[in-house]
Amino acid sequence: MELPEISDFRELFIKDTPLLDVRAPVEFAAGAFPHTENLPLLEDEERHQIGIRYKNNGQEAAIELGKTLIDGRPRKERTSAWKEFITRHPEGALYCFRGGMRSKISQEWIYEATGIAYPRIKGGYKALRNYLLKEIETSCQEINPIILGGRTGAGKTIVLRLLDNSIDLESLAWHRGSAFGRHATPQPTQIDFENHLAVALIKHRASAHQHLILEDESKAIGSRHLPPLLYERMSISPLVILEVPLEERIHNSVQEYVTEALNEYQHLYGEETGFHKWAEYATESLKRISKRLGGLHYKEMNNKLQCAISELKKNGQADAHADWISQLLTDYYDPMYDYQIAKKSERIIYSGDREQVMEYLQMHATKC
């Protein structure tokens, strides 16, 4: 019996189809796709041994070793895990690296154990990855971006999340886009970031919105880089500026860098250890920009930060952080913003407060 293959990749991603990745864990860690679960046919060491046998003795010898390594109990355990996945995701599909032997074997074992002809992806991971890379190129030619700018702490991300025709690049890159932007958990790999971005662009184009709203970003968000074509397109697109009073920016920054960041660390590590790791993150983040701040400014700001950390530890109040954050905004971020925005002034098409900017951008959410 010829088991089914899927080649309509666009529909696959638009529908958020659950994907069963049967590659080895080391391959999965290097890059995968949204809504994917790794349940490998071969574990890393097994794959390594088979690769050595293939290199030294050829394909037939490698296949025989593979059968020896995973026959019996390993086969039953892996088939059982796939069966459980299929029960949860009957609408899904599976893939290996090239859509070859590993996915075919997995597909056959699933059919023998369940009678279900679970489809595999034609061309596997490599075909999906190449498709998404091409979709980024196509999207950069077809999208009509409007860029949302504003000073640090203005709440641009808050606005983006309220719009149907936006992509939150910082969320995809898992970084807040500033010296204090690191989260408690690592950023995705560059490949994962690009894959998620490509899917978001595919969905945007499928929605037929007239414009795509993106936040004004540099070439890199943390250690993840925007695709050059997207950055180039963004750098010539119209710019809308969100204007927010300093007091509100301070409040937003305290909420983001103190309250929310601390919650992340404590959720991950527990209350005591989480607080300690968050305090280290805040201290190290400030230290990274010490040269730009200058020795005296850095020393003054760090003293304020350490006092605020102690105050927060004692009484749980984050308000003490307003002092050093106010200085950070006005002495560090605002001069950089003024310099950068002066070079973009010809691109500005609108500016206003949050309500005004929301109303303006929602006008451009109208579908074609």
C-alpha cells in the first residue's frame, strides 16, 4: 500500500497543522517548526552509530545496524509514543529530514500498529525549510508595511498586540529589543525564529489585510537577526510615532523589566532563586552598557538599582525602581532615539498618543 504524502505546505502552515518530527533530538534542537513535537525514530547516539557504519561499510550495513538497534522494545516504545500523538492530533503529519527512509519507516510502523495511514511530508524538513525561506523573500516583495516607532517604554508592543494586522517581531525573537531585553529562558535558534516569522508572514498575506504593522527594530533583536530583505523593506516604509509622557514610559518599563521579568524568573526557578537570578539579570544588563553611560553615571545608576532591588526584596514594591529607570530612559535611550529618529523624519506619516495611533492604525487594518 502506498502511504499518503503532503505537498501543500501553505495550507499546512495556515491551518497550524500539528507535526510529528521523527528526526533525532540534536536535529530538532537546531531548528523545527511551529506546532511540532519531536518523537524520534533514532536517538542521537543511535543515529551517530548508524552514520559511522554507513561511512565505513555502506548503506546496507547501516540499515542492518538500524534494525538491530531499534528492533523489539525500542520499536514498541516509539510506536506507542507516535500512536499517542496521533490520537491527540489525527489531522497531523510526520516528517524526517528529507522525507526518505526514516519517515517512511515511521509511517509504516504506525500503519502496522494502528491501521492509520498517517501522512508524511514530501521532502521532509528540508523541503519545508526551503519553502519557508522562499516565502520570506516573496512576502518581503508583497507586504505593505507601516512601522510603529516611539521612545523606549512607550508601549509599542501593547499596541501591536491589539491589532489584527501586526506581527510582534520581539515576541517571535523572544527578546524585548533593548539592553534589558533578555527573558528568563533563551531565545529561539535563528532557524526557529525565521521559521516562525515566515509562517506569520504567510498568515498575514492569507488574511489579505491592506497593511502589515511592525515595530521599528534594528537589524538584530537580541542575538537574532532579521532577514536582510525584511529589514531593508522596513527601513524604507512609512513610520507612525507613538508619543507617550515620560511618567507613563517609566510605569511601562517598571512593569516590563521589573514586575514581569521577576515573575518569569520566579515562575521558572522558584521565589528565592528566581529573585536572585532576576537581580543578577538586571545588574548584568546595566553593566553591559556601563561604557556608554560613562563611569560616574553608571556608578550612580547602579547604586540606585541595588537600593531598589533591596527595597523590592523587603517589601515587594517595584516603585523604587522608577528612579534609576527614569535616568536610564532620559540619559541613555532618549539621546539614541533622538539621533535615530532625526535620520527617519521624512518617513513619518503620523504621530499621536496611544488612542490616536490605535485609531489611525486600525483604519489601515481594512482588508483589500
